[in-house]
Amino acid sequence: MSNYRIQGATGDWEVVLGLEVHAQVISNAKLFSGASTEFGAEPNAQVSLVDAAMPGMLPTINAECIRQAVRTGLALGAQINKFSVFDRKNYFYADLPQGYQISQFKHPVVGEGTVTLDLGDGKTKEVGVERIHLEQDAGKSMHDQHPQMTYVDLNRSGVALMEIVSKPDMRSPEEAGAYLTKLRTILRYIGTCDGNMEQGSMRADVNVSVRKPGDPLGTRCEIKNVNSIRFVRQAIEYEAQRQVDIIEDGGVIDQETRLFDPSKGETRSMRSKEEAHDYRYFPDPDLLPVEFDDAFIEAARESLPELPDDKKARFVEELGVSDYNASVLVGEKESCDYFEELLAALAAKTGKDAKKLAAKASNWVMGDLFGALNKASKSVSESPVSAKQGADLLALVEDGTISGRIAKDVFEIMFETGKDAEAIVEEKGLKQVSDTGEIEKIIDEVIAANPAQLEQYRAGKDKLIGFFVGQVMKATGGKANPGMVNQLLKPKLDG
Amino acid sequence: MSNIDKATVAKIARLARIKIEEDKLEPLAGELNNILGWVEQLDEVNTDDIQPMSSVVDAKLRWRQDEVTDGDKQESVLKNAPNAEYGFFAVPKVIE
């Protein structure tokens, strides 16, 4: 249970949240036409006469879009409906040339499912999914290009969207953020949506209402088209407080559609859309019901990769990766792919069991690699050091060729130059000194050069061993095998 | 029985963006009521346990393969537009 409460003059208020997420389906062609879905083309270059709603044009369903919706439903453990119907949702807007959106109303392709939220510290919460239906995206209007005109580009018109509707199960901005994050991760893993919120391929309508804990649901407002997880949290905080203020001042909440303005951090009414809510749905006479069999569902199921929750459990239970590392790595598909590729290459190269290497490898990815990437403002996919190269570096540490300390220096050079670890170690002469005779010789020299410290050590200041280790490492340029230095140094100091 | 009044006709017309003169509202309400009344005769038939029919012929929905087979015809798409600029449809400003 969430303890998020709005403190009002009359006591604490609970916030009730439901999300409708619009996720653009990954497919080559649009939902009902053969035009391309690719982002960033010349205006109206990816528009068929179907998408432009020319008279007499008929829609034909793209099989892949149905398959992707089914795969998404399966990944959310949802009911798959072998019979679903496309309806017309009627409204007028300049970027909707048909005058209606083809959507699914009474019979969606996917029914109830679940998303498990990760709330940190191993805490989880289940949020119900009400349904997923397929529908057409609208075109894009640009209002700021001409003083009197709005420019309309229909390239996006007719691209398939999945509308994923949650139950009103969330109780705080954090839970809503965690829901979006998790949903995005799952969609990206299974490849049904690229989850790119900046480009608008994933956006959320947020339903917000408030009530005294234990009371029935309050009247909700819908905040439209919020396009980042941070904005979702901000919009909820503002909107919940606004509703509490109105109710406590003796007012009532009007059920309405609102817009979030990120620059002001507030929501405001979209009165112009009020009338548009009279959608007059009816079954689209151009389209017969969508029907498929169990074999279609099973084939979709078999095409699913390991899902994030399963992957995380495997990392922790089978590979001994810490819970925190596993959560972070699994959270972004690219990070996870990098880690898995690195671990496989490392195991192959060292001949050791992945289970023995996984914890160390995860620490390296999370620490050294992510640290350097953050500093350089790069994403994992832009890393100058490939997973294979990272594995080569860790293998050198694993077989004792270089120390962990030197590995950090080598990594820095790799990150800057993109060179392989072995070449750098060779070129700079960084191989760890593991030759007993050689190390002993240096130890003798260091002891001879520091008689005062030796005396103090022998008089009982045994912490000075650290000083001697430091001097030996310095004398070898950090290349002495630290384990061996420790082993050889003590007997000599003790005399 | 259905009962469409003048106000309903005006509302439907507005939703459909059809301009109807004030003096045509009342006659249209009458016509629409006649049509609905005629269709409502179907209510006399018992349709319990009967699935809604989606097609008069025994046909299944045709599916297309996920291939790009269309597009790249900006000129034809814009040909009938009352106004187009820089490859966009140019429409009177629509402001939120």
C-alpha cells in the first residue's frame, strides 16, 4: 500500500490513478494500409490514399499489428480475445482526415492482464490492465509555422497504436511513474513498441481523482498526452492538489479533459474538446471482425523473448548478481544486452563458469562502464568500448595478467581510443609482475630505503605495512601483483 | 418509440459539421423519427441468443502482410487539397 497522501485542511486525501498508454506498434507498414511507418520522412510522403481518406478507399488489416498486440497481451499475462471488432470513433479534427478513428470499443483484442511494479528495496505491486485495443494514430498538426494556417502532415495518420488501459490501481505519482517505466521496459524487450517518448511513440493519458481514504471514488479528470515519465509525476502532483483545494473550498470537480503544461508545471482545462466526447461509436462496416485461432496465439507466445521479471530473477538466483544490479541492468534492454554479451564472452574467454563471473562483471558494468558513460553523456549503445572488448579486459584481470587497479587505467584508455585491452597492456608494458624473485628484490630495496619506518613497524606500529605496500606498488608503477606483495612483505618486515 | 426533437437534430448536425437552417430542423426531426420508427419494427423479432451479423456473405476478414507497398505520392495526396504549402496540408488555424 502506498502512503502517499495530500494533506488538506480537512485531513488526508488519497489519490487514485489510472493510465491509458498509447504505444505505437513496431511494424513496417501502417495498420490498414501499405504506407511506411518510418519516422522523420518528408511531409505526406508516407501516405496512401487510404490514410488520406480518399473516397472509396478500403482498409485492409496488417497481420503484424494484430500479432504485436497479441504478443503484448501475452507478455502482460492477459486474456487474448480470438474475436475482436473494429469500430468507428467519430470526431472532427484537422489531422483526422476520415472524420473518425478506427478503434476497438466493445470487443478489444486483449482483455485483462497485470503489470508488476518494482518500487525499490525489492517491493513490488500488481497493477491491473483492463484491456488493450488496436487503433489508428492521427496525423500531426503544426500550429506555429504560419500566422493564419495550421500545417498538417499525415505521415503518422494510420500508424497502429495499442491503447493499454490500466485499472485505477495506482495511488501515488511514484507508482504511476513505476507503471510507465515497467510497461515501457516490457514493450521494448518484446519489440512491440520502441518506447521513445520524446518522438511520441509512447504517450500517456492520466486519470486523476482524489478521495478520503475508504470513501468511494471521486470524480476524475483526464490529463491528455503526457509525454515523459517525469511529467506524468509532476502533472499528478499538481492535479491532485488542485482537486483537493477545490473540494475543500466547497466546490465540485467537473469531469473534464485537461492538458499539462510542462513549462508552468500546471494542468489546464481543454474546453474545446468537450463536445468531441460524443464519439458515436459503431462497428466499422468496412471491416469484418478479427478472428484467429489458438495456433496463432501459440506462435506469438513462442516468439516472446525472456521477459524482464524472469530475467531479473535468473540474474539474482542463478548468477548471484545483487538485487540492485539486476534491477538496473534489466531496466534498460540495451544495458541488459550489453551485460549478457559481456558475460558470455568473458566465460568463453576464461573458460570459467558464468556464475563465478557474473557478480564481478555486473559490478564492472554498473561501476566503471556506466560511470564513464555518464561522464561522457553517452548511452550504452554508444559505448566506445564494446561488450566483447570489456570482456577481454576483465579476462586479463581474471587470469592475473593485470591488477584490478591497472584495469581501471586501461579501461580509461580504451574508452578514449576504442583500442583493445591487450594492445594497450602490451604497448604500455602494464603486465602485472607476478615473478616472486622480482617482487622480493623490490621489497628488499624498499625496506632498505626506509629504515626509520621499519623500526617503527617493528616497535609495534603495524599499520605501517600499508606504507610499505604503497612504496612497493609505486616502485613497480602499480604493476606488482598486490596479493603477492602482501604475502611476501610481512615475513620480511617481521624479520 | 424513438423521439428526436429539434435540439437533437441541431446537435447531430453540429457533430457531423453539417449546416442546417433553423426552419429545416423541425421537418428533419419528423423525417428522422419516421426512419427510426421504421427500423424499430425489427424490435418485434425475438433476437435472444442470436449473434449480431457482421456480413451478409460468409466471408472472413482479409489480412495483409506487413510490407511497404504504398506511399511516396505526396503530389497525389495533396492534389485535391484547397491549400497546401511545403508538402503540408494548410488549413485554417486550429488552436487548442
